[in-house]
Amino acid sequence: MKKFSNQLREAASDIWEAQHRHPFVQGIGDGTLDLERFKHWIRQDYLYLIDYSRLFALAAARSPDLATMTRFASLLNETLHTEMSLHRQYAASFGISTEELEREQPAPTTRAYTDFLLRTATVGDFRELVAGLLPCMWGYCEIGRQLATKRRPSDPRYAEWIDAYSGDEFLELVGWCRDLIDELAADAGPADRERMQDAFLTSSRWELAFWEMAWHLER
């Protein structure tokens, strides 16, 4: 029997393929992406990470067992104390100060995406919460690993981005979250599975919209 996570990926195939073909993603891969567009992504992604951390906190609070709670609490800690620090250092390599990151205002797409995630985490059930958070980490992992098969971009900062999302540690995290989705779907009814798929597809659409936001310098 096909795993539920694979079913979700197939259902979102057109959306995810559009992400792979997006000029922003392709521009990272071949090193031609305009720096102002990428710097806009960096600033908006910093704001996104703040609310994504809130999502991990809600996931920890709503976890059905201690092991899952512990993993989400660890993800929250790593994001707040490691990933965001690395993001600030990475932004600095583009001349973006921490003060500039803190002053940034969310673009409408950023706000709408994170509002959707946090609303799902508070009014949906735990299955929907996990289905909603998965496209971000899984999508970036897939994009990173796909770009890593090609010639490295000449700008080392773009190469660093690809390395970050194509690494084995990130792949392991995605695998854990996919396994969790499969476990949650195993004892879910048809209506629960449909809500999980809706959350997954909606987040996938917002992921595509996030690339569009950065490409068009949306403010």
C-alpha cells in the first residue's frame, strides 16, 4: 500500500514542479538570480522563521506522546538558537544587518502564509498541523538536493544555500516528519485524511507563492 506521504506528494505534483521550474529557484541553481531578489527572500524568510518557530511550539504542546513532543521541542530550540543565528550570519554576508532584519515588515504573502499555518495549528487537529508544516521542510530539501545534482553556482553564497538544504541531516528531518504523517494517517478516517491533504496542498501553494513574492519584490 502506498504511503500517505507519497500520496500527498503526488497530489501536489503540479505545484511542486512549478516550484522547481520557478525562475527564482533556477536562478539560485545557476547563480544568475538578481541579488536584490535574494536579499528580499532572506529578509522575509527571517520573519517566516519566527512564526515557523511558533508552529513548532504549538506542535510540541499538542503532540500526542512524549517522543513527538520531545522532537518538536528540540526543533523549536534548534530553530531559535541555531538556525536563526546562522540566518543572521548568512544575511550579513549580503550586507544585511540584524537591525535591518528586525525592521523588516512582512509582505502580504508572508503574512498570509504564516497566518494560515498558525490558524491551522490552533483550530485544526494535530494531523492537520503536521500536514501543514511538512511542505516547507520537504520542499526545500527536494529543491536543494535537485540543485545539488547540477553544476555549482559561481557565487559561493548560493552554493552555501544549496548545501544547507541538500544535506543528509536535513533529509533525516524530512524523513522523520514524513514517517510521522504516515503514522497519523494510518488510524485516520477518510475525512481526517482529506483535511490533512487540504492542509498539505494549501501550504504547498503558499510555498510557490513565497517564491513569487521574492521574485517580484512584494512589499
